[in-house]
Amino acid sequence: MLKQTDRPVPPSGLTDGPAVLALDGITKTFPGVKALSDVSLALYPGKVTALVGENGAGKSTVVKILTGIYQPDGGAILMDGQRAAFPAPQAAARSGVTAIHQETVLFDELSVAENIFLGHAPRGAFGLIDRKAMVAQARGILDGIGAQIDPDHKLKDLGIANKHLVAIARALSIDARVVIMDEPTAALSHKEIEELYELVESLKAQGKAILFISHKFDEIFRIADNYTVFRDGQLIGDGSIGDVTEADLVKMMVGRDVSQIFPKRTSRPGAPVLTVTGYAHPTEFEDIGFTLRTGEILGFYGLVGAGRSEFMQSLFGITRPSAGSVEIDGVAVHIASPADAVENGIVYVPEDRGRQGAILDLPIFQNVTLPSLGRISGRGFMRLAEEFKLAREYTERLDLRAASLDTHVGNLSGGNQQKVVIAKWLATQPKVIILDEPTKGVDIGSKAAVHAFMAELAAQGLAVVMVSSEIPEVLGMSDRVIVMREGRIVAELAGPEMTPETLVRHAAGI
Amino acid sequence: MSTTDRAIPDRLRSPLEQRLKSWETLLLAVAVAIFVANSFASPYFLNAWNLSDATFNFTEKAMIAFAMALLIISGEIDLSVASIIALASTAMGAAVQMGVGTPGLVLVGLGVGLLCGAFNGVLVTRFGLPSIVVTIGTMSLFRGISFIVLGDQAFRGYPASFSWFGQGYVWWVISFEFVLFGVIAVIYGILLHKTNFGRAVYAIGNNPTGAMFSGIRVQRIKFILFLLTGLMSGVAAICLTARLGSTRPSIATGWELEVVTMVVLGGVSILGGSGTIVGVVIAAFVMGLVTFGLGLLNVPGIVMSIVVGALLIGVIALPRLWTMWRTG
């Protein structure tokens, strides 16, 4: 039988039989990032294992390894105790591993049955698709999960919840032994979530092993048998769900020393500079209101999908709000485009640097001066000497490392690209700078530089808004923290209220 | 690598060095080669009046090509330019029948060009439709109107003072059209390479999302580019109509592809984001010299278009084949 490795001593309460599928000492490295470091995970027949962790803890990477999308750099995948390899998604499917992804990939123009069986439809004569059998089998699977959907309908005619059921049916259309559910309830209403729980119970009764990824503690405690906690790509703890409390899980998720790596700063908030009232969008967020003062760093925390970036981009003029008003220095302003926002002194450093933040195929100096050209040119004619001067001034303030100012931004490291984007905005002499996940994909050294620089900007009287999903960053940098959940502000925290536990509780709604 | 002076240099390669290794230099060599080959192939080539005539092969198309170059660099395209010529020329012909004089005709030509450009621009920038689809549609629409108005008839009777735009000479063999071509080239060269507007065009072509996130009014600039392309089509319509002295609905048929060919041959990336006006100027001369040289040798028109097509593919493929061969 399987060789007992050093790590997976079966957690307490897991004495019923061997694991169907196990990861043993898996490591996965991406350029510059160690996504998973020696992690282990075991899934047992008829049991639900909850995988818990912050954004970026490595949960999605694990799912991709289990479904053959990524190949691990080290460690072993064990199927019934035998070493297995999933070199491609088809291999994982053949071994009976199936996943319901966070963002399901379905095809609007195909029928429900075609979506369910795409890639493995039942074949008839001459290897052609046996449409009748396919529709019949699709109906069987849909009935099995209690979904009243006609398999002949086109997918685009279905609502979002029914699409999700089709995705579940697709996952069950292969003879699965392991079902992975990656935040399956994120898009569902209360009633649909109840139905999903029943489905999970019936899958358990059929002896399937289930990996359940969720941020919602109530559902974890309701349906999970076991838990596994990841943090920063490492296994922090696992065991039977009955042995832990919510507080234990939160502590395992976030527990680390938060205070040391961030610059010490004494905040002296001054006059209010930005006041947002009743900001709303038809689908993404509603009733957002807050006041930002000069010299202040205001953190926005929330889970992925809480509507933070969507709100910031609306404030920056990318999308139009359905209601709400903005005041700068007490004067109401109308922002219909990013150009308007920049003119009013609001700038935005987006999360997606390559597509939104920088223009990778243009040189550094042209990126830096792009929004400031009107100011440094003479009647619309560019002045190259002035451009280089401005670019030099701000890139040097940010300690940019590059071969020359004529280097294309695409040739720089993530951290230096981020410095170019920040330099571009500082050159416009803004009043409010919004940084969206400012250190995502940035190496440790540049991270500290960006943090130090944020502190310096605030000390000089700039008002800073920082959207971050990294709890240490939020707590280490912010004077105040606003927590968003499902498009709404659910908490505003300051001083001693700012603890990892309170952030996670408010963000997850517990 | 460790220098005590941490200052980042402005540039590593001088602008002159970059220029010498550029597409434009290669293209200039091609132009010279064609010139030399032509002068050997035909005894009539090296004649001032013949060379002057040769410029009419490209001046009108090149006027549009400069505006088209900016449009393509910004990531859009306008395939309706030749149909705008037809519509503008038809409008001018109709105005002649109503007794409008030369200044009025010029205004009509420019006005129709601007209106057509505005129509394309609104459809692309306000309604977010892809420009290739919009302008294939307006290509049929504009010329269709011209066909409805004219049928198999033609407008004639342009005043003699109007003909000067297409047939007049400023000095010796230097035609008005050639001077206008030069002036427009300089204006577009300055607009693209020396102004904030030109920088924004490059930024949009490289990354429209990034440009918008940098506070550039992307849709407004694209709309202006469609206006300019329409306007230049109007200018070309004035010159061509004046040169031919008549308007038929089939005027300038197929020019949209010749204009795009000129732009791409000039080194403008069809995907947007790069290219120069100098390149388009040289490409205009290359295409003019090729068609003129072949004309002197009595090569039929259909063969000419084969040669121009082969030239386009050849000049664009050669550098890529060269790097593929060198890198194995």
C-alpha cells in the first residue's frame, strides 16, 4: 500500500479508510513567486474537506494542479495511494477528478446538453455525436441535481443560477470520484445555496470525495467534515471541523507578525479633500460614502468580488455610477472620464498594470509624461528636454532601476513597472491617489520601497486610498480601514479595532 | 554593473543610430533601386516633364494616406475613403450644375469629406462599432448615393479656374498637386511626431485601455482622426475631379486598398501603435515610381497591380525572412 510520508499523518477524525486523492509535499513556483511550498492535502470518500485561506494563499493553484491545468514542480499526487500524474485536464477527468470553477467556462451559443457533454459526448455510428443519447443523459443528470432545465435550450437563455447548475451538471457528467467546488455559492441566492447544500449531501451519500473552497464560515461549518488551512502557499493546519472554532480558523488564516516590515508613521490627517456620498452602480456596489483627509491613508479591505476595484474605477470615471456625488475640497465635481478625474486631482493606479496601468511598448519617459503633456508642452508641441526632465525627476524620487529612460516599460520588472505608473501620476501633482493592490506581483524589495513611498506621500499631505487584499498591508499602512462586502461598506475601523480577526469577520460577514 | 552614479541615462542609442537601422532607411534604398532600374529600362524615364507626370500617380492617394496613417496607428481604419471621393466629387458636380463657382466647389468638396468622416467617426466612437465593419458599410453607402445621383451619366463643365487644382503648375515642372502633397506631408509629420496629439495617437494604438486609464480622451481623438481622413478624402476629391474634369460614380474605384497599401508599405503597423510619416512619403514615391516605370514599358494595368501586390508582400516579408534565417 501507500508509503507513509512524513507529512500526512491522517488528521484526527479521518480514520475511515484511505484517501481517494492526496497531494504529498507539492511545490509550485512561478517566476518570482513560490505559489505552493510543500503542501499536502487528503480527500476521503463521502467526506467534504473545506480548503480555507486568504486571497493568494494558494487555493486556486491547488485546484489547477488537481485538475491537470498546472504541473507541480515537486511532490506527488496519489490516487488510491498510487502515484498519479495529470499532465492535462483530460487526464484528471479520466481519473475521475472534476471541478466546478469559480468562473465557469460555458458556451452561450450551445445547448445545455452540448455544454454538459462538450468534449466527451456519447458517440454513435461513424463516431458522430449521438444527440438523442446525449440529451437523455443530460436530462438524467439535471434531474439528479434537481434542476428543472430543458437540455435543448440554448445556454444564453438561462439565468445566472441555472447556468451555474449546468456547470455543476457538466462536472458530474464524467463519472467523478472527486468533486472540487471553488466558491460555488458566490453567485447564488439564499434559496439556491440551500439546494446546493442538498446536492452536496447527496454527493456525499454516493461516496464522492468533495473539496469545498469557500470564504464563508457559516457554510464551511454547515457542510464540511474536515478542514485544511493554507497561508502564503503553505499548509498551516488540518483536521476535523468539529475540533475547531471559527476563531481558530481565522487565526490560522491570518496569524503572522504584522507590524514589523511597515514604515513607522505618525498620521496627521488635515482638511477633508475628498467626500463621496451615496455612490451606487446598478450591479457592482451601492451606497458608498466616506470622507478622505489630506495626509491620510485610507485602506479598503474585502474579499475578491466585494466591489472595491469596481467602485474605485467608477470614482476614476471609467464606469458611470447610477447615483452619488463627489466633492473635492468641498466643491462638487462631475467626473465622466479618467481625463476629468485627472483634471480634478484624482488619479488611479490600477491592479492590472500591463493592460491598464502602463503602455508597455512605449518608453519609460513617454509613459511618465503622458498625462502631463498639456502642462509641459508649448501650445500643444512637445518639448523633449522638458519631458526627460520631468520623467527623470519623478522616476528618481521613486528610485526606479532601468537601463535608460528610453527603455520600454514592458522590459522592466513588475516592481519597476509599478514605480513608472506611480511616477506618471505623481507628475500630475494630484490631490488624491488611489492605489489598487499596489504591491500585487511585486518583489519583496520593491514592495518595501512602494510602502515607504506611500508613507512619504501621506506625510507630504497627499490623500491616499489603498485597496488591498493583503491583511498585513492593510493593517500596516492604513490610518483607517473601510471593509466592503457584496458591494456595500460593512465596517469602518480605526485604531484598536483594526485587527486581522475583525477584518476577516466583517469581510466574510460573520 | 555597479556604478556609483545611479542616474539613469536618457537614451542608450542616439536617435540618429535608431533612424539608420529603421524601416524607412530600407525603404529609401528600395526607392533608389527602383529609380535606377527605371532609368536603365526606359530612355524616357529621366525626363523632367515625364517625372513630373509620374507624381500624379501618387499625390492624391498620398494625401489620404497621411491621415490614414494616423488612423491606422491609432488602431482603426477607414475603407470608405475612395467612396468619399466619389460622393464629394458628385456633390461638386451637382453644385456646378447649379452654377456654383470655384470657391464654393472647394467648400462643397471639403464639407462633404468632413461630413462623411464625422459619420464614420460617430458610428465608431459613439456606438462602439468596429471601424472595419462601419467603413465597409459606408464604402458601399457613399458610392451608392453617387450611383443613384449619376447613374451612367457624368457631371462636366467645371470652371477653368477649378481645373488649376488638378492641372496647374506652380513653377516649371512643379505641379500644384505636388506642392500640396509636400505641404500636407509636413503638416502631418509635425502633427504626428511633434505634438501632444501625435503622442496620444501612438499611446492609443499601443494600448487603448492604458491610454484611457492615463487620462487621454481616446474617443475624442479617434473621432478627430476620422474627421481628418474624411477631410483629406475631400481634398483628394477636389484635386482628382479638377484633373479629370468630370465626375463619374466609378471615380477612384479601388483607391482605398491602394491607400492602405501605401500606409503599410511605409512601415505603419496594421495592428496599430507604430509608423512614421517619412515612411509613408517614401512609400508613396516607391509606388509612384513602380507604376510609372511599368507604364513607360507598356505593361498593362492588371500586371501593374500584380507587381504592386508582390512588392508589398516582398518588402514586408523580407525583414522577417531575414531574421528567421539568421535565428535558424
